[in-house]
Amino acid sequence: MRTFVAGQEAHGDQEFAELALGIDVDLFRGPLEPETPEERAAREDAARDILADLREAAEAGDEIAAWDALYADALTRTIPFLRTARGQRPGEGEAA
């Protein structure tokens, strides 16, 4: 069975959520793979900018943006399970 959202095929639950909600989970939560401190800083800067835009749209009356902002903000407070299983704490990079 195929699942489509707005004309695009979703391959898996996460992609379905991303297409349906317009939120890139890895951008706000962080990737499951290790990232360099520079990659992390760039990702977090982008996430902050997008979250600020969502909040601004929400304050202007966009209810969808308000829900997206809540979801994105909640994702920023999560830690990918695999990262914690390896014993890596948030903000720690792994040596290559």
C-alpha cells in the first residue's frame, strides 16, 4: 500500500509526518548519526530561525503554524534514543 501526502509518496512513518506537518524531525530533534559541532551549530541556527518564523505566523493568526511551532519546540527537547544508548549526552560530539 502506498501513502501520499499532497501528491508526494511517503516512505515510512517519519516521512509521512514530515510531509503532513511540514516539519523536518531531524532539523529540530537532531540526527540519529553523530554530527560535528559545526554541523550541530548550523542545524540549531536554522531550527531557531524556522521556529521564530512559525511563532510569528502563529501570533498573526495562523493556527497550523501554531501547532507546527508547538511540535517543533517539543522536538528540540527530545534526545534521539540511539544517541543516549551510546552514552552520548546532548551537545557532545563524537571523536572521529
